[in-house]
Amino acid sequence: MADINLSDDLIKDFIYSMYRKEVLLNLKGVVLTEEDRKQLHEKRDFVNRLSEAELSDIRAWVLNKLKLLESQHQERD
């Protein structure tokens, strides 16, 4: 597997993007409500409070998952 550099900012952006996608998928209407915005702000704040150790754990988990997927893909070939 190629070396992948998952910076803290990239990990935070990825997690927040997943939260944002969740909120958008659960929209009741076309426009974000104040409650939707509040939920997104809470998720953003949560992501921004992640410690270096937590980000490191998440980074390791993502890399392990990518390696596993790559290995499974290679076994099929």
C-alpha cells in the first residue's frame, strides 16, 4: 500500500464531513433548519475537541481498514 499521510486536519475534515452528510440525509425539508445548524455546530465542536491521542487512534483505524480492503481486493485478483 502506498504511504498515506492522514494529517490531523484531514482526519477532522473527514469525520465532520460524515456528520454533515448524516445531517443532510436526514433533512426534513430543502433548507437547513436552526436545529440542523445547531446539530452541525455541535458536531464541528466535538471534532475540534478531539485530542491528539484520539486522532492518532482514528488515523490508525482508517489505515488498518484501508490495508484490510487492499488485502481483500488483492486476494480476489
